[in-house]
Amino acid sequence: MSALLEVDSISVSFDGFRAINNLSFNIGEAELRAVIGPNGAGKTTFMDIVTGKTRPDKGDVKFGTPSKSLLKMNEAQIAREGVGRKFQRPTVFEDQTVAENLTMALKAGRNPFAVLGWRPSKASVARVADLAAEVGLAAQVARKAGELSHGQKQWLEIGMLLAQEPRLLLVDEPAAGMTLAEREQTTALLVRLAETRAVVVVEHDMDFVRRLNCKVTVLHQGSVLAEGSLDHVTRNPDVIEVYLGR
Ligand SMILES: Nc1ncnc2c1ncn2[C@@H]1O[C@H](COP(=O)(O)OP(=O)(O)O)[C@@H](O)[C@H]1O
Ligand SMILES: [Mg+2]
């Protein structure tokens, strides 16, 4: 299987501190991957590098088929190439309805000049309904986003990212602040989304990671410490020492 994202021996230092240290990472076209590791392991910095927020000091990040280096692109260009990122805190417009939030996300994906005079077409109304259904918010389309539960806001934001049709979705700690029922629905959603795109999920909640039922990459001090099934990596003595045995 050829990789969609190929991260090759990247390093980055902040004031002499090596946050990412010779890290390599690959993910395929329709693959789900969990990334775990102690606080400060470099998980968020890794996502910052893939999305162009942080530049590595060395190494390369290649994406797509045929692959292009993302290092020559800015954040907006990388997003247009098909890399979507979900931050920890939801950034939905609370005074707008679910449908309005999704409609804005569809518009935002267009050429900025096309937004002038833009009116929702039949196709975009249908697409908004599809997006709402995809993230489990079909019954909430007319509600203000501010009235949604924390978990529902997170799903709305994922729906807004899907409006841009990303080929790779990066999700940082989605389970934080969610109820158990919401966490279970979120794992089901991420598993479903990864059937048609690549999805990388950073998460601490081990029950959540287990339900993702996917390959796991363990980061430690900016490098890959172990990789494989959850059972495989949780039996690894190094992983137990630095991450689990606390
Ligand atoms: N912009 C930055 N400036 C300085 N240090 C940073 C910056 N970003 C991250 N770090 C440091 O890099 C290390 C990795 O951080 P991070 O990627 O946030 O870890 P994780 O998400 O795995 O908890 C931490 O020690 C953090 O303090
Ligand atoms: Mg982090």
C-alpha cells in the first residue's frame, strides 16, 4: 500500500529543546491511526508540522499521489491540498444554526471571489443535509450551535471540516470533556470516516483508543517508541515504562 502522508526523518527544536527528533510516520489512503504518548511527547507539534504551522529543521513531509512536499506550502495551501485539522476546542459559531455553520464551511472552501453574491444552491442545501447526517446531527440542523452539547459541537466541527473534503483528517484529543455515550459515538464516527479517507487521532483515553481498533503509534520524546496493534504496543516494556506504568 502506498502512503498518502509520508513524514520522513523530521526534527524540530524550540530554543535548543528537541520537541521532534528524527520522526518518521506513514499513513495510507483510507487508514485510521491512533497516536498516543505522554504529555510533551510531541503529538501536537507533529500535527503542527503536517499542517504547516511549524516548520521542521530537517526532514520532509510528502502528501498525495503523486506526492508533493508540504514544506514548500503555507497553511492555507496545505488545507487546499486536502489536510483538515480538528483542534481540541470547538470553534463553531454559537449564534448560527447547525445548517448555517455547515453552509459557511462549504462557502469557505470556494474561491474567495465566488463568495461574493453567493446564495445557497439546491446542491449545497442537499450537501449540508448530508454532512449533518454524516456526523449524526440530522435532527439538530435547525438548532443554534450554542445549544448543542460539547460532544455535538465537536461533531459539528468535524462536519465543517468534511465540507472541505479532506483526504487526511487530523484530530487532537477528541474525547476530552465528552460523556461516555458521546465518546462511543465519536469512535464510531471516526471509524466510519476512515473508510474513505485517512484519519489520525491523538488520544489519551485508552478505552477510546481500543474502540478505534486500529494501528497505534506511540510517541516519546519526539520519536516513535513503538507501533502496531494496541495489544502489541501495550505489552512493549519501553511503552509500559514511559507511558503506562505510572
Ligand atoms: N511553540 C513552542 N515553543 C516552545 N516549545 C514548544 C512549542 N511547542 C511545543 N513545545 C514543546 O515541545 C514539547 C512537545 O509538545 P507537544 O507537541 O505539545 O506535546 P504533546 O502534544 O505530545 O503533549 C513540549 O515540551 C512543549 O513544551
Ligand atoms: Mg498535545
